[in-house]
Amino acid sequence: MNPDWRTFLAAAGGVPDEHGILHFGNPAEERRAAADGQVRVDLSHLSLLRVGGADAVTFLQGQLSNDVRQLTAEQGQLSSYCTPKGRMLAVVRLMRDGDDMLLQLPAELAASIQQRLKMFILRSKVTVEPAADRVAVGLSGPATTDIVSSHFGSAPATAHACLRRQGVIVMALPGIHPRYQIIGPVEAITAVWHNLSANTRPCGYPVWRWLDIAAGVPSVWSSTSEAFVPQTTNLELLGGVNFKKGCYPGQEIVARMQYLGKLKQRMVHGHVDGDRAPLPGDPVFTPSYGDQPAGTVVDAQPSPIGSRRGPRARDGASAASPPGGFDLLVVAPIESASSHEVRLLTPDGPVLTLSAPPYPLVTGAPIDGH
């Protein structure tokens, strides 16, 4: 975490942990604000790698699952970095920053991914270094598009579309409400944070992780690195896999799964009651799998609304149950989506209530709104 940014946020009331700013004094209220209100979130749990050099595009084209040649100043991407067996080492977001490209990924994976990328540079004219001079904040809420437009003159309209204003990058993201991230130098982002303080609530990074869960957007953490192929986390439905590009690590496995119809698992929303927080990598069980794990938790956070129908009621109505429990993204057998016999941790563990993410679970065009 950038030390100047950390000092600024701590002075503003942020409570830090090893990943970033955990909260600003009242995590329960921050979660409730994320469900229905306007929030601004420190994104220091994510890091940025800067990839530059004359061969940078060609190099990343041979490493990532999306078509890096389609990356422009106005359009970013979701993508993944896989092993030769098609298992995701990381889910990344890409964006242009002048002649360079920025890769955004969980901070806990940044050093290992940087090291792995550098192993394959060989004689290419490419540099891969931390973008330590850049920090990011996230914005979400029903009125966020108006707020962004008021501050920057306009707002990008579709997922991963970008605009550049006042020395920063503004990227639109999918979400249950309009959602954006703003990336730039510490001084510029400090000014943005101040200017947005009148109409947004400051929140720690767990709120952003819950918003990703609600949007059905997967993350890979150190505990789940190499646990998933892209399709099991719906990455191709989110526009993160291009099946027409050339080779990259794991490309044959990913393509075979797509075209031979062997996909048996999908990522869905889940909710579980109780006090024990699920963790990424926790196993889930179904009767048909017996005592063998049937799936895996992708991510989980405390629920601000306690809905037994997933992070957001599918019809837009209020949550059907009192606040409490945890909302999850979980990779589970496709036939289990409507089952009431999916359990967490052990075959007789807590019951998971599953529901669909906010996009069709079929191959097709990626979601392009918020």
C-alpha cells in the first residue's frame, strides 16, 4: 500500500490491516450503505503492475486469456493468467496508461505474478514493474453515474470502458448499482476523495469485495490460485476470455472445455447463516458427491441484507430475511443450483442457499452495463 496514501486515509479515520483499509469506524453501517447508498472505497487490497516496452502488447497477448490487441485508451478488459493446465493464477483487469498497460490484481498475488511474467520476457522489449505511484478508489451507488459525470464532465457507459480526466483513469465496472474505479497518482486521488466526501460514505475494502460478489465478478486469491478454470467462474460470460485469439498458457484446455461441452460446474451466488465466516477455498458438498468436495468458495463477505435469495433480491424487492450471515460466490455442480442440499465445509455442515448471478449462465455476449 502506498505509504502516503495510507497515511492520508489513516488521518481520515481509516482503520488499516495488512491488506489496506479495513473500515472507517463502523463496518456494519458501511455494508448497509453499499447495499443501497453511495459509497467510496479504498482499493488498496488491489495492486497495479505496469507493463511497458515496444513488445508489451505482443508479450501480454501470449500470456493472458483475453485479446490484448483490443485494449484501447477508451476500453479496458477483464482477463485471466493461467497455468499450462488452464488453471487461473489470477483474474486481472487491464487498462491503457499512455504507452503502457496497467494490470490490476489482488495485492497478495502481485509479486508472484510479476515474477512469473518476467520469467517469460526472454529477449522481448518488455518491462514489468509495480505501479507504486498509482492508487485506486471505487465508487458505487444508485446516483454514482451522476456524481462521476458532475465531477469529470461525463461517465463511461459500459463495463470496462474508460475515460481520462484530471490526470486519472475512470473505469466503469459491472455492479448491482452503477460502479466505477478511479486510478491515478496519490495527489490526484486524494483530491478526488476530498471532493466526493459530501455525497458518498467512506468504506474499507471488504465492502468492495461484497460488491464484486453481488455483481457475480470472480476474484482469485492466494488460497484459490490454480483452483479454477476460467469458465467455472463465468469469466467468459463477463468478457474475460477470447476464443479467437492465439495461444496463451492453458489455451487448449480452456478451448476444449468451451467447445466440447464438458463444463460441469458454474459459479453462483450463495448465502449461509451462522457466525463462522466462509473463506475462499472452503469446500462445499452435495449428496451426490458423498464425502468428496463438490465445489469451492470463490469469495465471501458478511451480508448487509441477510437475503436468503442471494446478495440482491432478483426482483429488486427488499431482502426476504433479517440481516445476518454471509454472502458468497461459490463454484458448484450445475445441477446443484436449485438444490437445498448444498453444504459448507463438511457433508453435514451449514446449508448454503444458492441463486443465479445477475447475468445468464449461458455462453453469449458479455454484460455491458452496470
